[in-house]
Amino acid sequence: MNIAFMTQSLPYLPARDGFRLYAANLLRCLARRHQIDLISLLTEDDFDHLAWAREHCDSLLTLPLKKNRDLLTLPSLWATYVWGKPLRHRKRISSILAVGMQSRHWDVLHVEGGYAGGLVPSTLPIPRVLSVHDSWKLRCAQMATCSPTRRERLYYTLLKQVEPRYERLVYPRFDSCVVVADSDARALRAAAPLCKPAVIPNGIDTEYFQPRPAKTEGASVIFHGNLGYAPNIQAGLEFARVIFPLIRKQAPQAVFHLVGSKPAKEIREIASWPGMILSADLPDLREALCSAHVYVCPLRYGSGVKNKLLEAMALHLPIVSYPEAVAGIDCVPGKHLLLADSPQDFARWTLDLLHNPQRREEMGQAARQHVEDNFSWDSRARCLERLYLCAIESRRRRNSTTYHSSENVPALMQ
């Protein structure tokens, strides 16, 4: 197929956030079988990763997003939440898509991100699939609870009120709307009854996340992620303040290792506590993760499937987690990981694994096998291909407009 792949942040690997990780792995798998034209807004340090995108795509067109506010900000906010039509880059995107349909003969338009979805003209005559990963209503509700500052909590409380309207306005314009968990699909159906959610969970690159030899010292437990993201901040602080002291009472040599990007002030402050280690902005997390005896995931908030858990499982690590963090992974407690209902249980299960090397090995092996069998990115890309074909057929039935169809489409449908 000829696929137009439009994203609101540049996809690349290795990625430090789940949004890019999801899009990049799907794009990498799709590019093996299809022609991909990537259209991406650029944010943060995206300019440093253009080479990865060029390697995997037939063409790349980028539009930098300015960080400073401009005169369009207030009108764009109005247009976004009243009409579901953000103004910034709207004319440029419309022109790019119109020209691309004529010159590149796209079979389907794939859009990553709800904001990017609002930039697509509703009258564009092409089958289209929107991938939003999470329900923003759910995410905003959780962020309003766990964000560390009053300002952030107020921001997400307000956003929680307006995001459902945006979802109702934008998401039904697409033939399908992809999320990573059933809970997000249910939330989308409630917020936007006319949208058509489809669940394609996160995957894991088991070739990249291979167990590797690493030096281990003492009794090490580890947690990783974006340490500036509110749910991860809350998790790290709870473990350091409540759970880790219970562990140190019985294992004074225990070490809690926090690994991740952009650590918040609160995380940097606890890094000086006894037994605490902080490794910030590592270029490669795998060696640090493999140096631990136990992976801990004290997450109580956050939507979707947790990439951090899939990565830990692929790296053969035994895991202790709160139940809220394992949604969509279909783990068997006691076999693939241990679940704790309270800080006391969390400390007890962690100590049990620290004192039992054989159980750590058995659980790590079972976790690795589970992700190998059920979470390959190629299987996710195949699901997306079937969704594309359904969108193409649905559009053909509803609309008399003819679309260019590449020779690969009938083969995939057989």
C-alpha cells in the first residue's frame, strides 16, 4: 500500500516516550511491506533524529512547531474546542495532503495524535485511521489527581472538561480510532459515541530488549521512565518514602535505582537519600536495567499499556507491581510477576524476590516468554494493516469516489 503517515511528534528509535515509541515501531514494521510518506510536526529535539525517519520512509516532510506563543494562540484555542479545527499549520497541512493525494497516490492516511487529527480536513476524500493511544479524558482525570503542583492539577481539571468535546468533534471524522487498551476504548465510546475505536496494544522489540550481562551489587531494585511525568513522579516518591524504608529495615544493603529522562525537582531531591541512586538521561537504559535484581512498578496512575513493564519483562527481570499498572498485559500473577495491594505487600514481595534467586530466575524467564509470544510489534502492524483495508473497503462502499489502489492491497486481503 501507499501510506501517508502523519504525526504530531517525529517517530524515532530508541525513543524516550511512549508516544514516539508506539508510532516508530509500527512505522518500522509497515515500511518493510509498504511505501511510507511521513509528514511530521517537529517538537523538542526532533531535529536530531531526522536520519532515522529518512532511513525508514520513502519521503519525509516536516513542519517545525514554535515554542513561543503567537497571535493565533487564542483564536486557535477557540477553533480547537468549539469547531474541532486547530488553526496552527492547518492551511499548510491541507495543502500538503491535497498535493500528496494527487502525486503520491495514497491508499490510506494514518494520523498519530489527536491534535494532528484535528488538522486533517473533514472533507478529504481518503480512507483514514487516527491513532490516539489513550483516552484524554481518562488521562486528564488521572493527571488532575497525581500532578505534583496545584497549577498542573488545575490545568488538567480544566482540560478534562473540554477534551471530551474535542473528541466528539474530531474522532468521528476517521474510519477508525486506535487506542492501546480496552479501558480507553470504553472511555472513547462514552465521550464520542460516533467514533469507531479499535484496540491495538503496545508491543515490544524483543531483539533490542535482550537480557545482557551486567554487574550487580547488593540488593538492587529499579524503576525507569520519564521522571518528569506526573504518574512516574508519584510512583517514585511513594516507593522512596513509604515502601523502600520497609525494605531497608530487613535488607539494609538494598539500593533503589531510579533511571530515566528529565527528572523532576522532587526526584532529584530524594536521590541524595541513603540507598538511592539516580541515573538521568542515559543514552541506553538496558545495561542499567539489567543490573537490578528486581524491577518495581509502583504506578497507581496513567492510562494505556505500560511500555516500561514490557521492557522489564523482555529483559528477563522479575517484577513487583501495583495492579493498576498491568492493564492490557494479561499477566498471570505469581507466574509472570507479583502484584501488591498495599505498600506493606509491595515491600514483602520485593524482599521475597531479593532473597530467592531461583524464583527470580523462573519469574524472569516466564515474563520474557510471555512478551515473546504475545507482544511482537509485527503482529501489531498486521492488525493495523487489516484496519487499513477495512477503512478502504468501508469508504468504497459509502462513497462513489474512486481511489488509486496499489497491487499489494488484494494480496493482503486474501
